[in-house]
Amino acid sequence: MEVKNLTKKLGGRNVVDDLSLTVQRGEIYGFLGPNGAGKTTTIRMIVGLITKTNGQVLVNGIDADKEYSNAMTQIGAIVENPEMYKFLTGHQNLIHFARMAKEKITNERIDEVVKLVDLEDAIHKKVKTYSLGMRQRLGVAQAILHRPSLLILDEPTNGLDPQGIHEFRAYLRKLTKEGTSVIVSSHLLSEMQLMCDRVAIIQKGKLINVSSVHEMSESESEQTSVRFIVSNTVKAQDILQMKDPELEITRQSNELQLTLKHSDIPLINEILVNAGIAVYGIISKQQTLEEKFLELTKEGVTQ
Ligand SMILES: Nc1ncnc2c1ncn2[C@@H]1O[C@H](COP(=O)(O)OP(=O)(O)OP(=O)(O)O)[C@@H](O)[C@H]1O
Ligand SMILES: [Mg+2]
């Protein structure tokens, strides 16, 4: 899916501001931003629940403005709480939604999605007896019935417990193995880090950063604080300081604390070992994704 220059003006300001992004096949794409950043508004425009002020949405190359219904058959979405009939069973709900689909959905397909979201045991029970997690799963089952190539979920893990979130991630992974792409929004980045391949950070309607989760959590080129637990801290400090007088070193009882690039850790280790110093441990404190997110969104405010 490709979104180009998407903009929504509401109440005299752009709550979504010239936003462009591309989601690849089989990818889980995170949409991360604080409350009010414009995530839901963006998703609503993508699925055509509200009009765009400006911009273009292409799904598998199909322009949603020109061929709305064709483009939408490629998308499955849960925006806000999925509509469900509480006094019907999960299965009856799925049959109901299957009837509304443009193309025929077979009973086999219904069984398949039930299995995929692990609802086999509960599918013939009434939805009113379902837990929140089970409802979410039924919502996903409903959204993927027609085999969309893109599944969009707005804050899908809201209210789920850690176990529920863990399982949810597993379902999403299963889906992407079938070639489905997924967009998930969240304001919790720890969750995005575990769930997504790439994360777009959105702040005040603007896209301020897109990076792979791998890139985000690895700070190869940045200075980090690294602790070396060694046999002789005094000697170790002397040797390192001799090699590089500029190196920032703090000495504690049985360890040295150094500020250096992550990629320099093996070199420091080698110097110490070659000098006959025993290295018992190397602990590197990398900047967490959380810290990066706060840094990025803070910059966004001042822009
Ligand atoms: N109908 C409207 N009129 C004016 N402003 C609106 C309207 N709907 C939403 N907004 C504003 O648009 C901004 C974006 O809202 P949106 O719901 O897209 O944010 P969000 O990122 O989904 O936030 P949350 O994490 O709280 O769900 C907010 O500042 C909101 O106040
Ligand atoms: Mg929202």
C-alpha cells in the first residue's frame, strides 16, 4: 500500500499533515504516536470512513479514489471496536459478515480463520461470554474473512493482558506468512518494538521518523555507557588511558565505566585481555527505544 501526501484539515488545522508512507507485502508496519497524533484519522482516511482533504491512497496499485470498491476489497480493518452481535455465537457472527462480503466466502474459509485466531473451542459460544481478547480475535477473524492483502488495526492490543498481547503477535505473524501486510497503530512503543518490522513515528499529524525496529534498537554508531568488570581496575584504567587519553573512564571497586561506541567494545576487551587483565563481564547500556521515542517526539514538538 502506498499513501501519498495524505492530509486532513479539521477545525482549521491539519490534524494529518502531508503524510506519505509505503507498506511492503508481508510486513507488519507500526504506526506509533502519542494521543492525538492523528493515527485514527489517518486510518479512517485510508479505509474511506472519512474524506481526505488531500492525498492519494493506492492499494496494490489501485487508486482508492478511482476504484474505491476494488481497492477496499484488498483491505480488512478494525477501526474502533468491531461491531458484533453479542447474543449470537462467534460462528454466527462470522457467517453474518461472510454474507455481506462481495465475493462468496466458503464454510471452509470460515473454519480456516477460526483456526488461525485460535478460537475453535469458543466459536459456538455466545459472544457475550467472550473475554476481551477473544473478542479481539473474533474481530481479526472477521476482518480477514475475505483474504485482504492488507489488514489495518487501530490500537488492537488496547486492554489486552500481556499473555493476550503475546498471542496476538503470534496471530499477526501467522498472517504475514500468508503474504498479508499489517498496519497496527499504538501509542506504546515497547509493544511496537516487539510486534513490528518497521515503525513510523507520527507526531502532530506529521511523519517524523520511519525505521526498522532493528535499526531503532541498535545504536551502533552512538556513544553508549559500557561497564567492564575486571580483575584489576587501577591497572586497566592506566592501560586504557595510555592508549587513549581522551577516553572517558570512571573507576569503581571492581569495574570501569566507559563512554564509547558500541562497535569499539571488542577492541577495548582485546586491549585489556592482552595486558593480562581478566574481564569478567561487559555490560552495555544502550539507549532504549523508549528513550529514542521520547527524544524524537520532543524534537517534533519544537519543530
Ligand atoms: N472532528 C474533529 N474536529 C476537530 N478536530 C478533530 C476531530 N477529530 C479529531 N480531531 C483532532 O485530530 C487530532 C488527531 O486525532 P486522532 O484521533 O487521529 O489521534 P490518535 O493518534 O488516533 O490519538 P489516540 O492515541 O488518542 O487514539 C486530535 O488532536 C483530535 O483532537
Ligand atoms: Mg486513535
